[in-house]
Amino acid sequence: MAETKTKKKAPAPKGGGKKACKIEGCKRAYRAKGFCFFHYDQWRRGELEKFPGRYDTCSKEGCKKKVVEHGLCQEHFDAWKKSRKGAKAAEAAAS
């Protein structure tokens, strides 16, 4: 028997189909957070530059990882913390 592929349908629009996606030029129906299903998935992955993602991102340029503490991701926070420990040790040795 040959398998037939069925096309997946887009999720049903919310708001009775009267609301549209907030991305300029997109005519798809609203689904969640003001986006259509397609742009909502992009927003969740943090791929929409104009709209911030689901969580705050690291303040270091080019880093899009989730903020852990002090506006930094875990990697940059650990590096900052390590540099502070080294500075305090050098200060204590100089005294």
C-alpha cells in the first residue's frame, strides 16, 4: 500500500479570525501574543529582531542567551565573576 501524506493545516485563528498578525505585511490570522502561528514560532525561538523574545537576553553584544544574573547569561556572568575574584586577590596581595 502506498502511504499518502496529509497536509497539516495551520492552527485555527483566535479572535474569530478578525485579528491579524502584528508583523508588517503578514496577512495571516492572529494566533498568540499578537502573532500568527508562523511568526509566533519565530518569536519563541528568538529569531524576530524587532520583537524581544520570551525572556531577556544577555547584554553582551551578539549574545542571545537567556539572562541569569545582572543582565548577563551564565557564560558571561561566570567570566565577570572570575575577573572580579582575580581583581580582589590582586588587591589583597598588593596591600
